[in-house]
Amino acid sequence: MFDDISQKLDKALKKVTGQGRISENNVSDTLREIRRVLLDADVNYKVAKQLIDDVKQKAMGKEVLASVTPGQLLTKIFHDELTELMGGKNQEIKLNPSGVTVILLVGLQGSGKTTFSAKLAKYLTTKNRKVVLAAADIYRPAAIEQLKQLGERINIPVFSISGSKDAVEISSQAVKYAKENDANTVIIDTAGRLHIDEKLMDEVTAIKAKVQPSETLFVVDSMTGQDAVNSAKAFHDRVDFDGIVLTKLDGDSRGGCALSIKAVVNKPVKFISLGEKLDSIEKFYPERLASRILGKGDIVSFVEKAQENIDQLEAEDLEKKLLSNQFDFEDFLKQIKMLKKMGSMQSILGMIPGMNKSIKNADIDDKQILKVESIIQSMTKLERKNPKVLNGSRRKRIAVGSGNSIQDVNRLLKQFKEMQKMMKMFSSKGGKKMLSKFGNMSFN
């Protein structure tokens, strides 16, 4: 996510030279370069110009402390301005404390509305909401069936009217169904088009007038850049939505849509969607995204994901084994399963500060994780607990059983041996002290 713009901004900000004070002389070239990077990233021209002007105004004459460089200070100023540009702070979705909350999803075809509706439904169930999904996309072939299949996967009912071509009636009846079945939230998946037309606008306007939603969210494919921003403006002019959802953000290396859309439409981004997994949804925090764009990671989101997905007792048990140097393949398998709950390895590592650049060209494929799993699962309990017994014939059996080569098995054993050496180092007095300090860190 944002690899392209992150690398270019990092390169530009490192060029700032000079001592003592930021001045026109030592930042003018850098700001011109940053402006070019923003435009290359498909950031709206007016937005890019205003951002550079704001950064320049804040930076001029700033005193540089002895402990930082001009480049570091400018990075901090740029981070703060990016945060403000994207909305300043997180904006929560509106949920009625009583009665039925109706959430209307609108957008173009292909933006990911149907998948996001299921993601949002699953997310809201973790907030003690009883959700009904409404299938109001009556035009796209198999849209209703797709929503039903997604609903089955997350055990959430999908309301539809067989053969109906009246999206307004379907939406209205879905709200009635929710009331009759003690549900307190309805998410309406509406139709999209490949382009904006009057029929589409009239339909979503009529649905909104009929059901009076608490939230109308515009769902947009972030990878379409300025096209996404332009369609958001057109929708907002007619529908007056409350917030924005950025989908497919994990595939967006440029970031033009994410940086421009709030400034152009003046509506907050409320959620971001990453990948196809139904739990790959995050609330939008401008400050955290600014950190990711500047290649500084997002340790707060990382910790939150870990807290949501990793069993605390299992985590504590693993820590004890690490500190006592008793970590084996059985524990390694548990650790992999824990991490998989948090999402793709690429997205997880991308949250860790300093990791983005180091993994840019690395082959971190989730299929590689599956390969490691299959090798460990082909071991006996004895072999997992005591890898020293893995002789040539055992390795051959494991390779055949897991569908991998002996070289793959040997490579994993070698890597695990290296890991155990590191664990031995951490099990020392100094290592325990360092781990203890890390464990007691707070992230504000």
C-alpha cells in the first residue's frame, strides 16, 4: 500500500540540507520535488498546491533542534499537514442507540459495494449489533446470489424479494423485516453502473428518501485515482452522502484518491477495505494513514489487530517458551495461525515502522506461509517437539507428504535453527530485560 509515493516522498525529504533553521534556500527544491511526486501520484492539482503552500508556510523559519535534521523536521510538518488534509481525526459511523439503524451503500459498479456490505455487517456484529443485509442491486447479474453467499459465510440474514425490480420497495421491506425480527441494523447494497447516469441517481435518491438512512456511505475503488474523486463529487452533489469508504487500498501504490477525496468532497473517509477477506476492514484514522504514506508504519493498528485476533493466554504461553528457549515447531505452527488471523503477511509487516522499505522487494507471499504450514503439519508430534530427529528418510517422507521438495524442507529446518539461535540470545538475562521493556511499551 502506497509503496510508490512512500519511496518517492522519502527520497525527496532526505534531500533537505542545512543547519539551524529551515529557510527558502534549503527547502525550495524539496517542496518542488514533493509537488511533482503528489501530481505523479494522481493527487488533485488544487489539493497538491494547497498542501505544499501549507507545508511551506508552517516550515519557514522553524528552528531545527540539535537532535533532529531539517529533513526530519520537515517530515514531521508534512505528516501533520497530510493528517489535516485527510480529515484530522477518525469519524465514527452513526449507530442509533434504539430503533433500527439504516446504512445505505452507494457507488459505481466494480467499487466493491457488495463485498464491503458483508465486511461491514461482520464488523458491526462485533459491536453487538444484530444486522440484516438488503439485496437492492436488481441489475447486476448474480448480485443477489453473491450477497446471499457472503451472508451465509458470516451467518447474517439477507433480505431479498424474488423477481422484484423495485429497489425502493426491497429497501423499505428490508427495514420492516428487521423490525419484525428484532434486528437493529440494516445495510442496503444498491446497484452501481460503469458510469454515472440519471437512472442510477434517481434510484438511490428515491431509496434514501424512502428509508431515511442514518448513514449513506459512498464506496469507491481507491485504485481509480482522480476518477474516483470525480465520481464521489458527482454522487455527493445528488445524494449528499455522509461518509466515504476506500476499497482495494492494499493494491493502491500511488495514494492519489486517499489524499484528495476528503479535500474535494468535504466528507470524511470512515472505513478502508483491504483485500478480499471478510475481516479485512479498518476504521479510517488520518494520522495513521499519513504515517503509512511516509513509510513510518502504523504500530497502533498493528497492536489493535493483535489484541482483537490473538488469544492472550496463548500469546503469554508463547512468550514464556521464547524466554525459556523451549520454542518448537508446534509453537511455530500456533504462531503462524495467530498471525494469519490478522490478515495478509504483507499488510501486517507494512504496519511495522521501518519494515515497508525492507519488504518492498521481498517475496512475502501468503502461499509461502501455506507451504511452511503444510511441511510442519506433515511432521509427527515427536518431530515437531524435537527437530533433531529429522534425518534424511524422515525429511523425504515430510516432503512427499506435504507436496514440497526436500530442499523446501531443508530450507525451513535451517531457518528454524537460526531462529532458535536468536531465541537463545533472547533467553539470556540481557535479552529478557530487552523483551520486558518492549512488552511494557505503551502506544498512544
